[in-house]
Amino acid sequence: MADAYSGKGTLGLIAGGGRFPFLIADGARKSGLRVVAVGFRSNTDPGLPACVDEYQELRLGQLGKLIDFFKSRGVDRVLMGGTINKARAMDIIPDFRGARLLLKLGGKGDDALLRVISDELASEGMPVRRAHELIPELLMPEGFLAGRRPSTEIMADIRFGWSVAKELGRLDIGQTVVVRRQVVAAVEALEGTDNAIRRGCSLAGQGAVVVKVFKPGQDERLDLPSVGLTTIETMRDVGAACLAVEAGRSLFFDREQALSAANRAGIAVVGVSDSLLAGD
């Protein structure tokens, strides 16, 4: 386990939705850390407070209150985990510290915002760490993981989607594209991965390929790409053929159940790397 999680101390958890905050809290407490969490109404699971030592619910944008709460509880390191509804986040009402940060940003994307928040936390003695170092088994493995080995046509779509998704990420727009026969059917924006998959497959028809990548230049402490059982179920429902996700720099939740579901549905799942793309 990484030095960031060894010994005693207090972890500050900035918790969005889904299971990831629960996994972080469990791993941190098993490592001997106290866990102090901040969550957000309509995002964070209401069951999380029972799984941490202290909990405070805030509105999105209350950065000053978040920092004050963490400092008052002796937080010495921070992890971010879980989903945030990006459409709702458009309507945040920031406190003074949050407003000052937003003015500094001048309308940049998700990654830039998270970097600035991380810098603000670090300036108060609470550096943000990499969550996947605490739970390394969540990282996407490389290789052909489920379903039939992709055909030449599907591999061509994966390569094409990879290059498009990397450019999309470089612009800090999203991490996911849906393609078929080297035509882009959808790019992920505010709606999130599952809705982008539904939209893309409604346009592309049966046999589309979903590609999700780590953004070029992205900070590995922040918002790693993630997929899981819900992703596979969404793809099954709309007739997608293949899920290709960047290996080693993406998170794969509920892996065993997701791969079983993919095998039953005939969906290929590929952990993609530059070497895999070059070697096929």
C-alpha cells in the first residue's frame, strides 16, 4: 500500500454518488485512518454517513465551508471519489471562496476546476491523493476481457474512437465516444457516459463501439474514467457490440459481475493500451 495511506491520520473524503466513496472509506479505515467525509444532496448516497467517522452535507460550490470543516477535524490528506451530476452542477451557488476560484478559472472545463480545488486544499495542508493507490484492484486490466475477440472492423473502430476520444479529452470536454464504421455517433458531454451511449447507439444502430479514455494531461488524482455493471447493462439494452476502456488509468467497478453480464450479452470488453493497439 502507498505511503499516503500508511500510519495514522485523518482522510478527508469528498464524496459524489455511487459505490466508490464506500470503497474508499472502507479501504482507508482498514488502513487505520479516520475518515471525515463531505457529501452533496442529490449526489451522495444517503447511506455513506454510517460508513465514516464524521460526515457533513454541503451544497456544491461551498468550498470555504468544506475546507473549514476538514481543517477543524484534523484532515491531513484528501481523496475525491464518486459521480457528480454535471447538469445540476451548472446551477451551483458558490460561497465566497468558491466564487473566487471560479472567477480565476474563467470558464474552463472539469479537469481545470478539479486541479484548482486540489491546489486550494494543498495550500491548506491537505494534499489530494490518488484513490486508486488505496484500491489498486479497481484499475482496468489490459487485454481482451470478455466476449468474442473483436473483429478487424471493430478493432478499426476502437483505434478510430481512441484517437477521437483523446482529442475530446485534450479539449477537456469528455472521456467517451460512440462510433460505428469509423463514424462518430456521440461524444460525451454533460449527460454522462450512459446517456451518451444511449444517444450514440440510437443513431448508430446495432453494433456500435464505446471507447472511454484517460484525458491527455489529466491529473491521475482526479476523475479517472470509470465503467461498471451499469455500463454493460446500458450497452446490452441498446445493442452495442464492444466496450474499449484505457487500461491502467481507468476504474472498473463490479468487474466480475460486469464481465459475466458482458459474456451473456455477447459484448466484447477490452482494456486498451498503446501496445495493444499497435500489436493487433
